[in-house]
Amino acid sequence: MSSNRAVAYIRPGTVEVRSIDYPKLELQDGPGVAPENIGRKCPHGVILKILATNICGSDQHMVRGRTTAPEGLVLGHEITGEVVEKGPDVEFIEVGDVVSVPFNIACGRCRNCKEGQTGICLNVNPARPGAAYGYVDMGGWVGGQAEYVMIPYADFNLLKFPDPDQAREKLLDLTMLSDIFPTGFHGAVTAGTGVGSTVYVAGAGPVGLAAAASALLLGAAVVIVGDLNPERLAQARAFGCETVDVSQGSVEDQIAQILGVPEVDAAVDAVGFEARAHGPDAGEAPATVLNSVMGITRAGGAVGIPGLYVTDDPGGVDDDARSGTLKMRLGLGWAKSLAFTTGQCPVMRYHRGLMNAILNDRVQIAKAVNATVIGLDDAPRGYAEFDQGAARKYVLNPNGALDDAQAA
């Protein structure tokens, strides 16, 4: 049996690479595994040799200690790999296929999956609708920041690339299909982005940059990205976005300087619950971004909210924040007839089309998010630099498939 190594959460601020069991087609007991899921057999699953797996801002929330993640939880929900073993019930996926794994785990059989709501599958997490790999309260499915991982319901979940050799050549772009590219695209789509629209994206982390690139792909006339981090704002400008430094005064005034009016057609919150108040040296204020985007979105517009909000935040600034109860100006949103879309991105709604955009050179998503390849053993450094605000999307290379890769 092969060995396996993976990135595990240890305590707030600390991850380490550990030896773990080689995966089986059965969910084993371990850190964070829902008791009801222990021993769950997966003849419909496959084992992947991981070709690329990414550090996500959602992982960073756990590593900062802002969730109830247990010690030893294997991290990682952004997975691209090669099938090395298939279960007896897998019909259409074959050993040797190169595939993208949606971060949502979905059975394909429940009402929500059949309606395309794969982010809130009813059968994969005993605690609540929706599951993901390597994430707290998401069913306990082992994460993919590892050398090998098990993927259930493979025929339904996996996106098979049509040409394995071409997929390996474009792997640095294609690895973004597991989460941040569809998530950013979902934010832009649900905000109503279209040809000629003006769009504001709050947050210039990887998801915000992916949302901005998606807005341009959808035909937006102007995309404005707001953040506090000069390096991340420079990254947004590198592929054609306008930028707003939210520490330097009113967002409305800065948007008016760009557009001539202090509002946009569509807005995306790519920040989430660890938002900080605007202004220099401002403290945490979890509803700041939501209230800001309501203020700068035109009446009748929409707000896409791919940024993560949680129901249990041990590090929240007050009792309300610790339970995910935020002081939103809902009356403002109501008065302006704004539409809001929240929740996990249903990756399968978008990933095939975005794959085609990548394979046909319609978008360079790895370049837009400044994809940076590091080894599995460098994961602790990647987490630390990301936490310090590095304008990079760290991609782990556990089996050497990205040794020669660089962003186009």
C-alpha cells in the first residue's frame, strides 16, 4: 500500500505536514468526521493521485482559529487529480482520467442535487445540508491537501478533462475550477453582471480577483476592486481593473471619481465575516462590506455574496458576531429593491463552461490570481504568507505534476 502525507490543522496559526492513512473507499473515523458518517462505504468513489491542490481563504479562516475545527483536521477542498483506483459502482470514470473535483460533495440523487443545488446536498452531511472536503462541520470528508484522496459519487461529482495531456499543460489554470473560479464567477453572475455593466468587487484576495476576472469575461464595461492591501490592489490592476483603497476615504466618492456616479450596477462581497471597517487602522466589523455594497449598488441591482459567513465564530468581536448575527442595514437593501445571493457556489453549474474558456484561451485565471506553486512541505510557509496578505494564490504540488508550471 502506498504512503500518504497531508496538511493538517494543529492549533490557531499552526499547520503541519503529517503522514496519514492511504485512502480507502470507506469513510474512516478521524478528526472532524461526523459520527454518523464513520464506516460509510463508497463503492461509487475513486482514489485520486493529487496533481494540484490549493490553499483557500476559507482554509485560512480555520487556521486563524475562527472556527471550531478540531486538531488534526486534514485541510484542502480545491483538488485536481488523476484517478488511480475506482470503486465497483463507478461506471463512466476510468483509471488514468485527469479530473477536477468540485469542492461541494454531492450525491446526485437528492432533491437539491437534481435541481442543481449541489452546494446543499441533503445526503452527504448528517449535520446540515452541504458538505466539503477538509472543512469543519462539513461531514468530515478527508481533505485534499495531500498526496492521495478519496472522492465519493465519482460519476456525478468529477469533471473529466477531455485530453489528459492538454489538461496537464494547463494544470495551473484548471486547478482553479475546483473552487475559486466558479465561486468568483457565481458572485459575478448572481450580482447581475452583463455586457456593459459596471461592477464593484469588495476584496482583492483570490476569490475577489477571480470574481473580477469573471466580470470581465462576462462583458462588464468597468470592474472596480476595493481592498486595504496595496499589493493585492496592484494585482487587480494588472489585468485591467480599476481599484479603490478603502482605507483612503469614502468608497462612494472614489467610485464617483472613476465612473462619474457613486454607484455601480452590480456588487460582489468577496470578503466575508472577517471584514474590517474602512479607514486606516480600522478594527474588525463583520457587516461592513455588506452595508457598504448595499450603499453603492444602484436601486434594482443585485449583490452576489461568495464571501464566507459562518454560524459559529469563536473569535467574533461580540456575542452577536460569534453566532453569525450581523448588524446589516436590511432596510436599505429593501428600500433599494436589491437582490442578494448567498451560500456555497454550486460548482457544477459553471465548471464545464469555465473549463472550455480555459482550454480555448479565453481567460488566464492563474495569471489573474497570481498562482504560485509551492511544495507540500512548504504549506506552512504558504499559509503564513497568505495570512500576512500576500497577493498570491498558493498551489501545492504534492506529486511533482507542476514542477515546470508557471502562470501564463
